[in-house]
Amino acid sequence: MAQRDRSGGRDIHPGPPHLDRDLSRRPAAPAQPGQARGSGMTTRVLIHDTCIADGQSADLQVGMSLLIEDGRIASIGPNESVDPRGAEVLDGGGATVVPAFVDCHSHLTMPGGSHWIDRGSDPPDRLRDVARHNARRLVQAGILWARDVGSPADQDGRAVSLAVRQELQGQAGQPYIWVAGTWIATDGYLPMTIAVSDGKELVGAALRQLDAGADFVKIMLDGANRSQTCPFSVEDVRRTVEAVHRRGRRITAHATILDGARVGAAAGVDSIEHGMELNDEIARTMASNHVTLVSTLSILESWKGFERTTRLERFTSDEGKARLRARREAAYDAVRAARKAGVRIAAGSDFGGGSVRAGHLAWEVECLVEAGLEPWEALGAATWRGGELLGIEHAGRLREGDPADLVLVHGDPLSDPRALWRVWTVFQGGVRVA
């Protein structure tokens, strides 16, 4: 049975200043840029003779050097143009530097797998342990930004993810975590969610999530019992969007059904999660209203694997296989419609809350390429497009003067997206953390 909102605004975490929904904001960093954690010393590192792929161009820059100084990117240029004096030199031969990844659809407190919904009912202490493990896995995979789009609540009604964010922020080698609190859904949707019955309750529940410390809000536009009708009207959702925006925060909408995507797009939510059923008209509305699509195609590939690796009838029966095959085809078509309409696309793995495991964002990049994005566009979806959605101007970017949050992968991800699985070095704030 879904819980009623019991957060009551306790233990308010105001978050960083955010005066306008389009302004950049920065989270607490693991250390001051350039400061080696615990030593107080600055570092100067030269990544020599590497390649650069920033997700904004189809061109792989070869024979490049990148200088890290005081925790920031001091210089990017051809090998001969970057002064190596006084720097620790890291041989980048055969590797490509890419921005640190942004997983825009994360569930830190849940383990994923074929029983992912059941695991949401595990005790809060267990969920916190799972989050610690997942956080380590993210950093090892070069994912330094985790946009947590839903967590079960603790005994006091606050999302477990809020406590996880508080525990991990500022720690060496931990991801930057952006938290939506607990899902808000119609009565009868799923356990774990905060249940509301109408538009007025939707607005109130959204604001209480912000009062409790959420960085943004997540609402569910799917109906209960596999209904194909959105449980809220466009006006219900628009009022909620306006209320959240007045607080200087953002709001996202889960929508796997066509009607949910229609309502979310028309109401002007900041993003639609999954968007597995989009038509050209909805995609055009999304583009017009600056609604980002957060793709999660990899969960469908995961489910396809469950046909062989589980005995769950929803995956193994002929009916289940046919249903999932149709959903997969629709989801890939939805991404194609979004790209055609000029919708911004950010990549999400849906790890924890949708069967995929933490650290597998590269799978989503591969899926986006299969859906028709160029490899550089798919890399952009997993980096700077995610930062754009977060409202954090430097996240997922490689630019001189920005914090040195970057990843070295073995190979060329612009010709072979599978290279993104081959992470061998991760820098966070100029410090090597993996």
C-alpha cells in the first residue's frame, strides 16, 4: 500500500542557491578544486598525447594534451602547445579523455535485477548499504553525477536518498548526488510511492518533498493497474510545475504511456523520464516547451535478457515476450521521434529502480546509437546534456577553467561506443579517484 506524505518538512536541506530554473548551481565538492584530499597540497598533472572527445563534435581530437592545475582544467591543446614543466605526466597514448558521465536516471538505494520492485521494501539500513555500494560502482565507471529520481522512504517519511546524499557529499571518490526524494503517484500505483488523489494533493506533496530537502521533484504520470490514461490533467500538472518553479527548482515526470507523455509535455515539466511512447506531435510539444527526454532504453535490453536468466512469467511467457518486444520497439521509435523534433536527450540507466545495475550507463549510450543517434550525440547525452538538465553548467563538460572531472577510456568512443565500458582512469576535482 502506498504511503501518505509524512515528511512534514522536517530537517530542511535548502541545497545550493538556485534563484532561477535556468541558472547553474554547484553541489558541495569532495574538496576544494585542486586540493588533494587530506593533504592540503595542490597538484599539477599533464595527460600527454591523448585524444579528446567532448560529446559536442563528431571529430576526435588526436595528439592532444590536457593540463590539470589546482583541480581545474588549465589547458587543452596539441601536445607541443602545453607546457609540461613541473607536472606529473600521465601517458594517455591510445586513450581518449571524455567528460565525467552524468547518469540522469538513477536509484542509488536499490540494487536492480529482476526483483527490483520487491527490493524497494527492504529495511532502510539495507537500502543505505546498497547505496554505498552503488556509489562506489559509479565512480569506478566514471559516472560522477547521479541524478537520483526516486527512493523509498525511511520510518520518518523522508526519502532514504536524502540521508545518503548527506552522508556521502564531500567524501573523496564519491559521486555528486542530486535527489528527487520519493516518487509521487496516484492512489493505487505502487508501494514505495507517496499517494495523492487529485491535483491539489499533487501540488502539496511536491512542495513537501522540497521542504524535506529534495533538489528536484519526481511525479508519476502513469496510472494504476496498467491504465493507459494519465491520472492527472494538464492543468493539475501545470500548477505543480509552476509551484515547483516558483521555488527555483525543477520537476520531472515518469511517463511510459502515451497519455502521460502528452500531459507532461503540454504542462511543461522540465523532463520526461522513459518516454517509451511518443508520437511526432508530442515530440514537437516537448521541443517547443523545452522538455528534455531522459532515455532509459537499456532497461528494455535488460528485460530482454531476463527471458533467459529468470523464471518470471512476465519475462518468459509468450505473452510477456510479445509485450516486451512491442514496448522495446515503441521506445526506440520514441527516441527517433524526439531526435527528429529536436528534443534534448539525456541518458539514464535506470539502475536500481529498473533492473539495470549501477555503473552501466555505457549500455544506454550503445542503445542510443542503435536508436539512430550519432556516437558523439550519444556521448553528449551521457555527459553535458545531463549537466544541462541538472542546471549545473560545468557538469559533463571539458573546458579550460572548469573543475577537472574527467575520464580516460581505452579506445575511440566516437567510432566504437563500447570503448566507454573500458574506463581506466577517473579524475574528480583534479584528483585521481579510479
